[in-house]
Amino acid sequence: VCVRGEDEGLLFIIFEGECDVLNEDGEVVRKMKAGDWVGETSLIDDVPAEVTVRVTSTEATVLVLDTGCLELVLKAISELKDASIAKMTGSGDACKSPQFKLKLDDLAKKSFADDILKKKMDRSLRASADRRNEDETGDIDFTKLDKVGALGEGSFGTVLLMRDAANGKDYALKGLLKSQIRAENTAESVANERQVMLLMDSPFICRLYGTWQDSVYVYLLQEPAMGGELFDVYNSQNLFGSLRHAKFYIACVTIGLQHMHQQRVIYRDLKLENCLVDSKGYVKLADMGIAKLVVGKTYTVCGTADYFAPETLKQTGHNRAADWWACGILLFIMIAGRSPFDAPEVSQIYKNIIKGFSKVEFPDNLPSDLTDVIKSLCRKKPEERVCMQKGGVENLKQMSFFTKFDWEKLDRRELETPWIPDPVDEAKIAAKKLSRAMDIDYATLTDWDGSFPD
């Protein structure tokens, strides 16, 4: 059901079945049956589970409550109490009765307790809300966006650079051919990408502003990252081996993953190609096609071979720990310029991954604090990876490799970036020819809800 040191910010309620609660030594400390729950502290303080809960009956049904759902419950309770008080105080002489005073006092005490709980939750959610308010764009009138030019194209469709003439804000418009989506049976993946991206509100993850469709295309209006893929940046700027760049970029990735995991989303496709650089030099995570909203574990093998975690290949179930393994692989590649498990055949890559880092050769003269970070992120056992232990991501931030690194400044996007891309050549973008023009059919344009009717 849940694992000690994982599954932060969740309350689990046993609806049907029976479970054992295990301590850090794996000893059973109590039994759970229908109606029992665990995780109050985890839910309120948004911290990892303090115990492991294992199903002992043939099957079990478990209800899960997270902070977002709890906020809705508290709001509903508050409104019900306000309505009860209004009804009671509107009953004339009944308000003077001792029974009324007792009821009112009881309601006041309960409201006070709810207020205390809500204040504790608000503290953990305030930073995310502040960022959302700072970047609020309101409803975007798609019909008033002007086309600047083409950013790229592929078999899936086309990406255009669009601009709002009213405020000068730029957007990347990805148009996906409906016919291609149906032909390649990728409707579920596209709908999943939309769902996941709408959950994100981090400056270190490419934002999705809205989705539309016409008779030919599905349109995703996204935040542009004009510096391109980090893979191309590393090759064109010859950055492999640079500690300064690796530290900064992996820190951006860390904050992006942390936010993603707080939304219960596993990325599953972290790689240099999916790290995009914006105009100021910060990295944003992109391409959520195989990201997944998960409570517990998932068993699908997907992603890029070099970044697979051992548990993904073994198909024993994986959670967000697989993303932290990929983070360690990414850091190794930034420094070494190669994958730690590289081999001529994919099957041999898989065998090397299963063996782990014990046989991996690190580049000469690599600082020990850097190798410590990579090895801590890439422990064979998922629960032993540095971000999966008590303390979570803060454990990684406190490692000696990041000594004097200002995480707070980075979070506010006030830290100096090690590389800034050249200004966008709009004339070149405007002149780019496409093999197939993407003409928006405004006559049939509607909002897209993620569905693909037959």
C-alpha cells in the first residue's frame, strides 16, 4: 500500500481487506482492517510515509487522500458549518437556549481545529501558489495569436512560434495530425501528455497553456524554450566534462522532478533530449508523453534504454525512484560524455544496468563529491537512493557537491546561468519552409478536452 520513506503527503484508508503495518526493521507493529487508516502526519506535513503497509488478505481496496482532496473537504465542511450556524442563529428564541450555546461552542471548536489544519497545509502549498500567480496569463484568445514562423516539424506534425500582439508574449504551438495519431494508435499518449502537463506549474517544467482542435489537427499551446535541447547545447558548446554546467543543469532537473513527484507524477523519460533551455539559460523538462500519474507502483517498461533503472527492467514495479536513477545517469553523461552502461547491443546494456555501478569506470580526476552524488542517486535498491530516504530531496541538496550552491536563488530564477543562448533569429524562423503547411481552420476550431471520438 505504501512504503516507509516514500509516498509523501498521502493518507491511506482501508475500505476492504486486511493489512500489516511494518516498522523500519520490517516487524509487524499492528494490524489494519476496514475502517482503519494510516498517514495523518504524512498528509498534513507533506512528508514521506513513516511506516510500510502490506496487504495480507487475498485482496484489498484502499482509499487515498492527498492534500488537494483534503482542501476540498475542509472547504466543504466550512461551508456546511457556516450554513448550520446561519440556520441556528435565524431561529429566534431558540438562540437563547443552553442547547444552542453548546452546539455553537462545539461548532466553533471544530472550526478552530480545521483552521489550524488548513494553515499548516497552506504553508506547504504557498510557494507553488505564488509562482502560479506570478505567471498568470488568464484565458488566451487563440484566434488573436500571430504566427511568427516555424520552429520545427516531424512525422507527428509541426511546431510554430506564435505571438500575442497585445502583450508581446511568445508561445510554442504544437500541431498534431489527427490522422497520424489514429494511424499510430497514440491517442492515449497524447491525451496523457495533456493531462499531466495541465497538472504542472513549475518554472522548471514546460507549461501547457491550453489545447484546441480543428478538423485536421490537435493543438497544444506551450511555453517556448528557445535555447533548444540540452543534448544539442552540450554538443555544440562542447560542455561535456564541465562541473559548473553539470551542477547547474542537474539542479534545475532536481527542482523540476521534485515538483512533478509532488503531483504524484513519474516522468519516466528523463534524458538530455527532453531537457530544454529557455531564453535565460534555465532548463525546463518537456515531453510528458509517457509520464504517469501513479500512487504506489507501475509496471510498464518504457523510456530510453540507457536511463532504465534496474527495477524497471526486472518489471518488479517502479515508482519515482526510477526518475532519481535516471537523474544520476544524466549527471554521469554530462560529465563523461557517454552512458555508464554503453554497449553495442541493447541486451548487453540491460545486463550492465542490472549489475549496477560496481563495474562502471568513472572519468579520471573526477571529484569524489560528484561521484558520491551519482552513486547515491543510482543505488540498486530504490529505497536506498538518496532522495527516497527520510528527508527526501533535501538530502541531495545538502550533499557536499552542492556546497555554496544557492538553491533558493535558483528556485526564484535569480541565479546566474552558466550559458545563455543567442537571441532568436526571427527572420530565419519566418523564412523556414515546411514540407506541409499547418493552416489553422478557425471555422471549426474548438477547445480540446483530450478525447478522440471514433
